[in-house]
Amino acid sequence: MGQPEMCLRRRLGRSFWNLPCLWTRPGKFRLSQELINTSGTAMALPMTTQLLLLLVWVAAVQAALPRTDLNVCMDAKHHKQKPGPEDTLHEQCNPWKENSCCSLTTSQEAHKDISHLYRFNWDHCGRMEAIRKRHFIQDTCLCECSPNLGPWIQQVDQSWSKERILDVPLCKEDCPCRWEDCHPSYTCKTNWHKGWNCTSGFNQCPVEAACRPFDFYFPTPEALCNEIWSHSYKVSNYSRGSGRCIQMWFDLAQGNPNEEVARFYAEAMNRAGLGGACSLLLCLALTLLWLLS
């Protein structure tokens, strides 16, 4: 008999001898027919159920933790499995060519109207001018090409994607510029992510939705950036160059500033996750002591 087992026997006393098959070696539990047939059934079965529920709870907590990967691509329809260099990327997507989650073909499709990527019609309320459309192309390039979105990737159950981004902190300068440029355009919805009439094979306004100027559906720059893609982005209080916010677009000659931002948030999340893991282990230990006492 090993020392850990002897300690447990001394702690539990006579009740332990009624559970001959529960403890087999340090750290291992087993439930057998002998256990079920002993006089300790009333105690052992509830304890086993509680242990199973505890393990399910631990697994659920771990599954809910955010990803804190660096240099990673989303598990989505058009993303590469791993980021890597491309010889070139098309126009607005070119800043990501040195380390990209998108291919040249994907970057080309991102610039097309009703492309094969998502069959999205930018001109759903009349023609959108190029100066306004470029903001949404940059948005698409960031989502499809960036390997620096790991801290904000969440699992989803969608036909075109197993993962999405949520609350990516955008630099506060990016949204007012987009809002001012898009101000004269028209749209019919606040959330462009869902709720469209797609019977024609691409998105059209729902019957009950009227085309109105952008500021009707997006009264502020924050409303535009936060709400248009189901809160994929969130306007932060940080400025470009702070290392605390994601830039929607950048000059490749100056390097990719989003690498530093992703690293900062990943490290912060890892520290928080370590603290949470320690709390979880303490809770688990206390629960096990309670169950065995």
C-alpha cells in the first residue's frame, strides 16, 4: 500500500474499507461491480456523480476561454490554414503580403462586387462610390488576411465559418474617417452580418427595410464600426501608434503595427487565464476534499 493511499485510509477511517475499488493507485479512481454491490453504494454513487459533474464543469470552463494564439488564421471558408508570405496581394490587401492568411485569389475577390467570397452586394441601396467602398474592402482585407486577430477569435456554428472575431479594439481615428466618407451613401440595415433577403443569390434589402442615409442607421462613428458586423469590432479609446488598438489598414513600409497589439492582448489574456486556472484548481481541490470527507 502506498503512502497516499494509507493517508486516505487514515483520514476516511472505516468508510474507506467499504470502497475497495474506488482507490486503486495515487490519483486514479475506478468504479467496479464490487463497489456497486457493497454497503457503500449510497455514498459512492452520489460522489461519483458529483465528480463527473465537476469534470464536465471544468471542461466547459476551459472551452469558454478565449484563444490567445499569435500568428494564427481563423478556421473559416476562405482563410489559409496557416499564415505565410505571398508574392503579392491585390491593392488594399497588399499590406499583409509578408505574412497573410489570405491568398492572392481571395484578395482579388475582396475587391469585387458580389464576389464568390460572401456574395455581398455593396450597392444594395444604389451605387456606392469607390471612395466609400474602399473602407469596406479594407475591412474585408483585415478580416481575411490578418494573422493578428487571435486574441479575439471565438468559435461559432455557421455554414461559412467555424470561427469569428468579436470586439476587436479599433483605433479611435479609423471610425470617424469611415463615417464621414460614407455619410452620403445609403443603406437599409444596421447589422450587415445577417437578416438580408438572399433569395436572388446575393443580399438585398428586406421588404420592410427602407433605404436611408448612413447616419439614419449609424448616427455616430462608433455605431458604424461597432454594429455593422455584429460587434466584430469595438471602437477603443486608443490612438494609432499606442500599441493598444488594431489599425484597419497600414503602410507596409512602416511595418505591421498590429503584431505588437496582438502580442499585448494575448499576454494580458494569458495572465488572466493563468489566474483563472489557479482559482479553478483551488476550487477543484477544495471540492475533492469535501467529497472525500
